[in-house]
Amino acid sequence: MSYTWTEIEQDWLGGPAKLALHDKEVVAAFNRVEQAFGGDWMEATRTSPGARSTGVGPVLAIVSTGQWLESLHGVNDAERLLEGLSLAR
């Protein structure tokens, strides 16, 4: 699945919101995280027993993870780091 800005805005932000990032950067980060860890992992980052969070907080958590993933591009043994992160959620 590929995320779109409309989907992120409606489902993750809960409506129109202004972020200090361009929409394309947010979408790229979401797609990078989804590719690395999957949609279930992403949902788990914003879900606690009985509640599903929306808003800037959950979005920025995914964006920062996506930016972190991008920073690992070309790093030796990055897969080991990714495994640790995927288990942390």
C-alpha cells in the first residue's frame, strides 16, 4: 500500500493540519516506514488498549522514523538496527 497526503491528513491527522514539512516529505516518510515495517507496525505506534490516536503526534512519530530510516541508507549492518526497531513497538 502507498500512502497519499489525503489519506494521512484524513486518517492520521484527523483533518487539515499544518506541519513544518512539505506534504511530499510526509508521504515519503510514511511510505518508507510502511515498506520497512508494514502497516500493522505503523498502526501499533498510535494504538493503545481501546484507543486509536490521531493528530500531529502520531504523524510526527512516523515521519521521524521515516527520516531515521533514510539516514541509514548506505550504513553497514543497517538490517540489524532495523530489526531492533521493529521489535521495539
